[in-house]
Amino acid sequence: TSEKYGFQMNCFSVQRYSSAFNAPLSTLLLCLLSFTGGFSLSAQTTSDLYRGTWQIDTPDDGALILIVKRNSRASYFWADNADRTVYQGTWTSDDSSAALTWSDGSTHRIQRDTLGFGITYRDAAGDERYTAQGQQIPKEVLGQWAKAPSKPDELEAQREKGRGFYGTWQIGTDSNTHFVIVEANRSAASTWNGNYAERGLRGSWAKHGSELHIAWDSGHYSILKQNERDFSYKQIDPSVIIEDDTSARLAASRTSQDNVPSAWLNRYNSEKARHTGGIAFSSRKNANEFYRGFWIVQLGENTFERIQIGRFGGLSTSNDSSLQGNWRMTGQDIFMRWDDGMRKVLSPIGHGFLLYEYKPGRPLDGVPSRMFSAAPADAAKLTTHLKGREDVAQQMLALAEAAGVSNTPESNDWGQTFMRWAWPFSEDETA
């Protein structure tokens, strides 16, 4: 048998090794150890083959870590994006493969192939999305993946990426122009006023490839792109699907701050001296109290949604009384996970709050699907935490009130749609 020949080969190699030391007894003992080791390997169950930690590189979302545990338990988490959730599931195996099943009905199947092990992912509908080569990794590496990323390291990495965009930019032509200032601390400012009078916009930037993406406190989203010979700039309206936007790109060129309107620049510099960062909560408890409650989200010029951030981690929305979700706070941001697969992040930006929306499967450190401005329905919270910077949120609440949106829920059933236009996009647009 193959085990027999394997045993003889092991003994032969050991005898050659031990003869140099004239130790025939050692030879016998080592042969016996080889025999018992070979026996244990041949007796290894199929499940032992798959149990452990696996890494795959997915086509769209980066590295994924799968953990196949004892007692038919399994879990996975994303190794290199902002989603830090550990997802739970179960697994079974047969002679040819191991099937990992997750709570949403999707599966990963681990199976031997000519290169080692292939891991196939199928969504909840059973449609195959990809097959990637799987690699088992030691526990020490797993520990490295599980560590939370260093915020200073992340900030420094983004600073390095955005270094080529720092400075003052003139956008558009001389007859219709505005200015954008990109700071090294990942903040940005614009003289474009829209409905914001002299103040203009304040925002936060992130680097994506050859583009600098800026999320503005008004809910607008801008992309400053480096082309082969020049730069271009586009500004996307709030609530528009970013990847589908067809807005014209404007010319963008570096300029001196001397060309920026002096009244705006003086105001901006004075503001920078007063405000060195975002909202600063005195404690995690105060932050939780601030975020819990009702939030008004502006979906369009006169369309609004009301979201309830519940005391015990639950979410509800006026768009659909049957739709639920859960939330958690990380730093100053609220991460929302809805039962329909949508993920949203509520974050303080500039003088207000933004709601970043991500379609299922889109990484949270990537380009969001859409952007919305948001504000707490309780305006008193703005006085406490946004003193001197509450104008954006106050203006949005005034628009909501003018459109007939109440800051408090109806006593009978707040979860019912309170505006017939509360969700203006079709299912095809949000799929």
C-alpha cells in the first residue's frame, strides 16, 4: 500500500541519517515515530483538512479572512477595509469540499483544485460571484489582521497620497469661477456659496487613485482629478448616485491665495484659528446621548427622511416602517447596517453632518454611493455641540419644517411614511 511504501522510505532516510552516528537504537525509535506519524496523518479526518484560518483576495473588496472552527462554527471579517464586523455562520464538509453558510444565506465553498484550494463565493440567491485561491494562514498572522488600524498611521498615509493636491485651486473660467483650498489635515474649503451666503462650503477629502474626493457639509460631493496634462473638477449634487453622475467637468488650476476674495479668506483663516477639528465630546456617554434620537436627512430639495437611532442599538426609518437595522459608534461616527443590506455612516463634517450611503458589497473606505446632509431633529443639541458652526444644520431643519416635516414623531405611528415623496428613487436606481 501507499502507507507501506511511505513507511519504508521514511525508515530508509532515517537509517542513512543515524548510521553516521552509529546509533542503531535511535534508528529503530525514529522509524517507529515515523510510522506513528504517518498513521496519524492517514487517520486525519476530512474536517481537519479545512479547519483553520483562510485568506482570499476578493475581486472588489480586498482581503477576506475566513475562520473554520470546531463544533461546525465559522466566521469571517474583512482584513483591509473599514468594516470591522465579524460575521458568524456554520459549516459542513464532505469528501470533496467544505461549505460555509452565513446568516444572510450566502456561502463560501472550499475545494481542492490543481493549484491547492479554491474558494467560491455565492450570494444569497445562489449566483456565483467569484472563485479565488485560498491560503491557510497561521494564528500569528490572524492576530495582525485583527488589530485595529492606527489612526495616526491612516492619517499620515492619506496625507502622503494627497500631497500633490495641497494648496489653492481656481475652478472654472474667469467669468464663472470659485476657489477651493485643500489642507494637509484632510479638510477643505470652497468659496462656492450655493445657499450658504458668504461662508461657502467646508469639507473633508480622501484620495482615490488619481482623484481627490471631497465631501462637503452641504451634501455636495466633488472630484478633483489629475489628467495627463492638467486637472479637472466636478461637483455632484446631494443625493445623486455618484458613479452615474454626468455633470460636466470644469477646468481646475493652481493659483495663489492672493487671488481668493479677501473677505472670504479672512473669515476662513479666523475660523481655522477657532476650530481645530470636528465636534469634541467630553465623553463617550455624551456622544451616545447626542446621536441617539431622531435625525432629519435631506433627500432632495423638498424631500426628507426621518431616522431613529435607538437607545439599544436599533434603527428605524420613516421610509419603510418594516425596515430595521442596527448601529454602533466608532470615534465620532455612527455606522448603520440596515436589514436590506444598505450601509450608512453618519459623520460630522465641516459645519454640519453628512450621511454616507453604501450599496451592499461596497467597501466603507471606497467611494460612497450617495451623500446626504443630516441634522438632529432636536435643534437644542446643535447649540450644545455645534456652537458657532450650526448654520448648515439649522438651515436644513428650517427647510424640512417648511416642507411640512415635523421634528417629532406622530403619537400614533411615527414609522409610517410621513411624506409621499420621502424616497424619490426607484428600485432600479438603488439596486
